[in-house]
Amino acid sequence: MARGLHPVVELAKETVERYIREGKTPKPKKLTPEMKDRAGVFVSLHKHGQLRGCIGTFEPKEKNVAEEIIANAISSSTGDPRFPPVTMSELDDLEYSVDILTEPEPVTDISKLDHKKYGIIVESDWKKGLLLPDLEGVDSVEEQIAICRLKAGISAGEPIKLYRFQVRRFK
């Protein structure tokens, strides 16, 4: 076990390492208060400061945050379509962060958004794009919206609905 890691980050790290090494999924031992709730969760992996995987859920799918972390840690390490699956030789180089999301709320005025404070969801019909808050290289709400449109395949002319959420980020 790594020293000094918050238990939610430790769970993500333990999950990835056990899954990559043994093909097994750990069971959470002791649930901290934030692990007992239901919430959307994103697990991000970085290697040498570069994104290596990031998968999450904005609406909870599992019975609690701990199970959500486990599912998304495995997906981040093996199922992010932007990257090949993590290999055993990379495990020592990975850094983890876990974002626990508040429930998204609709926003009708972009002045109510703040790219540092709020993540956003952009929706048009069945297409949705999400971006976490306070990401390096994202310097405005307009940039957040443009990235979300791109991720979801929503063209610039399509009408959109906006939602905002906050995160508790653990590293």
C-alpha cells in the first residue's frame, strides 16, 4: 500500500495494479464516508505528467462510490480508446486522481459557469460530452464547451443543453 494516499486514490491504485498483474478485481475493505454514497466518479491516470487514461461516469451505475472507483479504474487502465491498455512495466510510473462528482444541474446562462470551479456536460439530442473542471490547458468556459462539443460530435450550429457539476478531487 502506498503511504500518504487518500483511501479513494489508494483504492484506484490497488484496483489497477491487481487487475493488470493478476486479472482480479479487489473488493473494498473499509469504506470511508465518501465511498458509501452513490455518485458519478472519474478515475484519471497520468504517466510522467501526461494523461494515460481517464474514464468515468457522471451518473452512478454502481451501488456506491467504492464500486464506481473500481469499475472506472479498470476502464481507465484497459478501456480508454485513446490509449493502449496499461502494461505491468508502467505500473510504477502511474499517478492517480479520483474525481467524485456532484449531481449535474441544468444551466441556462453561461455566466453561471466557471471553468475552474465547474465541470460541464454539453448535450444535444442523444449526444453528450463531459469535461472535468480545472484542467491544465483549458482556460475558459468557451473552451470547455468547444471541447465537449468535439468529444460528443456536436457541431457548432447544433443547439445544446448545458449542465454543471462540481468535483471533489483526490490525488
